[in-house]
Amino acid sequence: MKVTVVGGGGRVGSCAAFALQTGGIVSEIQLIDANHEMAEGESLDLLHGSAFTTDQRIYAGDHQRAADTDIFLITAGLRRKPDESRLDLISRNVALFLQILGSIQTAGYSKNAKVLVVSNPVDILTHLAVERLDLPWQQIIGLGTMLDTARFCSLIAEALDLAPTQVRALILGEHGDSMLPVWSAATIEGLPLTSLNGCTPGFQNAIFQRTRGSGAEVIKQKGGAGWAVAVAIRDVIHAMALDQRRLLPVSSLVQGAYGVRDICLSVPSVVGSSGVHQHVEFKLWPKEQSALQNSGRVLKETLAKVQR
């Protein structure tokens, strides 16, 4: 399987390429970047470690060499400022994203190609990709709240002194200010997390608020996310590469699930070889259902302002 990383010279793109290299599933990784020298440097650095990792083709390329790509991973974009919401990025990133889509269209792509959008605001850009690319909506996925979900589980585990891999709790909706925590389904090794001593309403609110502010916290301290988002990207790509049929909180075009329609946002989605196989509806607490529908409204209002 060939993955083309658009924005491969940047922090997120290069970290994702490293996660895919060490993951050892994909066979070919091409890095594309507006700064071609950076892409060459990152690919060379990855190549130097290949003897101790996995047998793969890793190189810096261009859109003309991407026509046989199985998964386009789009990470290119302008960085979010510490006090800027992800949706505030829209006026600065939409033009760049549409240019990238145009380059992909000009170079050509397989009808079976999948697109994984990571650039922010991810839900809006994923929707634009669905509108612009001649691919089924199931093959166009946004990373959505995968990173938020990883942060949420990890912060819960740290605060309660639990194993992070045993905590399962979802963030759904927008990858941004209107995201929502799904405490109704949160578990620790299959047992309800909310029945655990210490998981009080006050604790739940504090953990969620820290999760929602984690992006700005990381930007302030180190300039931007890299490693955590890379492993989230790896999990989505491996789910497609291995047809794992994993239930993941990725962003895609929702057309009725949870009372939301005609907008891209994160709902529980089965991800496999053809992209999103289906959206799965679980019974949520009424306040969670309402918050998810509100997230859809917020994104629709923003999408309406976008020059397409």
C-alpha cells in the first residue's frame, strides 16, 4: 500500500511518516511538500533508519508520482495560534487546501484511492474534499476527533492512575470548540467508568475542559502537536490497510445518524478497506445527543460562510 503525505516536510506530516514507518504495514511512503528540500531531508532521515525498522520505499516526490497512491494523507496547513480556535483557521487554510485538491485532480488518482484529511479545520476541509473530489464520500475521511479521543483517554488514565490502554472514552462532533465527551459509554476494561470512585461530575468536567484545551496547551509549550496526532493517523491508515473494521471517531459525511445530516463531523464509524463502511448509532444520554446535533449546526453555519 502506498501512502502519499501532502505536507510531509512539516511537523505533523513527518511525525506521521515516522509512525507509518515504525508501524511496518504500508509498503511505500511518498513525502510531498511546498518546501521540497524539507521533504527530501525528512525522507532521507527516515531512509537512514530503515535498516532497523521495516523494508519500505520512502522518498520525496511530487503530485505527478502520486497517481497510483492508495491513501492521500493531507497534513499541509498553516499553524493555529495559541488563542485561535480551529475554525478561525478557515479563512487562512481553505485556499491552500483547495489548491492541494486541484493538484491531486490534475495529476490523477485511482477510483479506489482514499483521502485522509488532517489539516484544520478538519471537518470543514473534509466536507470540501467530498464536494470537490470525484470519489464516493466513504473514501474521504477526516481525522476528526481521533486525537481528542486519544487525549481524553490518556488524561483520564493519568488522573485516576489507570492504564491508558484500558480506558475507552469517546469525543464526538467537531474537532474544535463544540466537541462533546461521551461519558455514557466510557469504560475501564469493559466496566463503566462513571461508577468508579473519583469519576465525579466535577472530575468529568475538569478532564473534558483540559482535553478541549489540549491543542492550545501543546502549541504554547512546544509549537504544535506531533507525536500523538501521528499515532492517531497511523491507527486510521492501518484500519484501512488491514481492513480491520475498527470503530473509530473519524469525520465523514453524516447523512442522518444521530439526527445530523449533510455535514462532516465525527460519529462512531466502522473503518476498513473501502474507508467508512458505516456509521453506528448508539443510545446516548439526551444531553450528549443534543450536543452532537448542536455541533452539526455550528459546522453548517461555518461551512455556509466558506467561499467554495
